[in-house]
Amino acid sequence: MLVIDRARMQMVRPENALPGRPEPMPVTEPHFLTGLDLKSPVPAGMAEAMFGMGCFWGVERKFWQTRGVWLTMVGYAAGFTPNPTYKETCTQLTGHNEVVRVIFDPAMISYEGLLQVFWENHDPTQGMRQGNDIGSTYRSGIYCYDAGQHAAAEATKTAYAARLRAAGLGMISTEILPAPEFYYAEDYHQQYLAKNPQGYCGLAGTGVTCPIGLNA
């Protein structure tokens, strides 16, 4: 039986958040699978996306396995503490979410295609948790880089909500926000499941498929 600590499922108030630090997290290692610099600029013709779906280890693997994705990285976003550490985010006193930033080629996969990966590979009805992972760091979130991404996120949310209701599931709790500042996670978190193939992954979907587009 899963016992939920309700206090961990509350967002910290900004005035109560940890102070953080002015120095950014050092990023010293390249992408474990591609050798690309994790701070590479977005190449011409490519675009970026950011998602929170629970523990970022499994989420990053899901996206690096997706055709059309050029680069992935994990970090913290949508909170209050500047340049947080992993230990700080685990206290639920930074307000941050565990997120994956994705650089992708729209000629190979559309943003809507990424949204389908997002919706179908976690449970967006659970609020401040995913399965046994409990806390605001595991909330469902879409962080949009432009108005087109925001419109697509809202449209697919509406369409998927209808499918979830038909399946007897709850209301979607996903936050849809303009992309906040992305803070890199520590090197050992980057591509964690490539470095540790038997490592923990709590990623799981609802089994409900997501219709893509307003007329799907």
C-alpha cells in the first residue's frame, strides 16, 4: 500500500524556498551516447522543447530513443531557487520540477509528435507525483518556447483529457507554462540509464493513446 506524504505534494511558497547560489552547476561531460556538448546551441532549423514527467532518468531515455531528437539533457526548472542542487530539490523546498530539455529536428518529428510521447508515457492525472515518486519535483509539466508550442500543448491536453475521462481516469493536472530558466542537473544524472542500464525507472503511462491534432 502506497502511503502518501501530503506535505511533499504541496508547492513551496517563494518566500520559503531555499536561497540557492549565483554559480551555475558545472557541466563537464558531453552527452554519454552522442559525444555532443550538452551546452550546444540549437542548430539552425532545429527547435527545443522541455517536459516534466516524473523521475528524469527514464524520461530522458524515452526522448533520446525518439527518432528526430538530436540532443537531450536533464535539469531543474519552474521553481524559485537559483542554481539548485539535486539534494536541495529533493527537500521539495526549491519549487523546481525534474525536467528534460530536448533539441529536435522538426523535419523528422513534429512538436505534436513529442507531445504524444509526453502524454502517453506518464500519468498526467497524479498531481505532485508519478507512481511511487512523490513530491513537486515529479509533477507533470509542459514548458513552451513559443505560442505555437503553447497552442499545441493546450489542444492535445483537451483531446487527451476526453480520452482519459472515457477510460475512467481523473482530471489532467499538467501545468503548461512558458519555458522557464533551465538549470542543468549534475553530471551523474545526465543520461543516467545509459550509464546504469539496470538503474531505476518509474516511468509508466496510462495505456490510453493520445489523439494528435484538433480533428483527430
